[in-house]
Amino acid sequence: MMVVRGNFQTELEQLKNMLLELGKKAETAMNRAIEALKTQNVDDAIHIIEDDAEINVLEDEINDLAILMIAKQQPVATDLRRIIVALRISTDLERVGDLAVNIAKSVIRIGDGKLIKPIEEIPRMAAIAQKMNADVLEAFYKEDVDLAKKVAEIDDQVDDMYGRLVQELLELMTQNPDFIRQITQLAFICRYIERYADHATNISESVIYLVKGKHYDLNA
């Protein structure tokens, strides 16, 4: 029995490490996507789309391990909660990778033509969301509820910036009809970054559920 328990703890640690690796891959993809936007580098954007397969494969491996652990060990209470949380977090992180791909696709559509205005505010909003993602992964690793809550509180800043940026882009659209396609893509990118922050908040909720065993809606 002790050997079985020891194997289970080893697999739990493996699951945790795989999640952290997935988080780093998703974070790297998002960093690259924002950099491609700032430099209007279409080649980099194409590589981001191609590299997304690595994130998808790792998510599948996490899901397979989690399901195998449930089938083999039939865990209950806290142990089952850890596996459920791992599945939830892996989904959020995989979607962050998808958002990076979406930004890369928008970068390709924008191309290297003249921009309607300098790309400054969007990277600033992205930097806040990126910090949220890094902090929430630390909260997960340390099972730090206080840090998880702080991450969720920052989401309001991203929401406010998103609202202001979209309003500004809509005004630019009415004044510059020749730039409608580009402005539309920039608005999409703003939305993708806002969703990025939402996924960090989702992970905050998962961390709190992991530690406390209670569900909290931090996106409200």
C-alpha cells in the first residue's frame, strides 16, 4: 500500500511539473506574439502558429496522465481535487497558447504596412496580463491563496485598458476608413489579451479551490 501511495505522490509531482512546463510554453508563445506585433514580423508570427503543436501535445500528455491516475488509484478528497485542478489549469494554459496563435494570425493580416498609430498601449496591457500569468503559476506552485487573489484583482486593470483601447480604435475607424481592416485586427488583439488575463483569473480560482476546497467566482 505504501508503494502504491509513493507512486501516486510521484505522479502528482510529475503532473505539477508538466503543468508548470505548459505554463512556460504558453507564456513564451504570448511573449513572442506581442513582440511580433511590435516589430510587425510576419515570419515570427508564422513560427508561433507552427510551434503551437508543442503546447497541444503537452496538454494531451497531461490529460492522459491525469485520467490514468484516476483510473489506477481511484483517489478521493484532496488527491482527486489536485487532479481535477490540473485538468482545469491545463485547459486554461492551452487556450493561452491558442490566443497567442490568434494574435500571430492578426499580425500576419496586418502585415508590415504603415500603422494607424504607434503600437504602445497594447503591449502595456499585455505586460500586465503576462505578469498575472507568471504570478498565478507561482501561486499554483506554492499553493498561495493570497497571491492567487491578488492576481485576480489585477484583472480589473486589464478590463479597463481593454475598454479604453477599443473605444479609441472605434473612433479611429470612423475617421480613417482606409485603415478599417488593420484597426479591426488591433481590436481583436486587444480582446485576445483581455481573454489572456481572464485565463489567469480562472487559474487563480483553481488554486483557491485546490487549497480551500471551495469554488470562488473571481471574474464577477
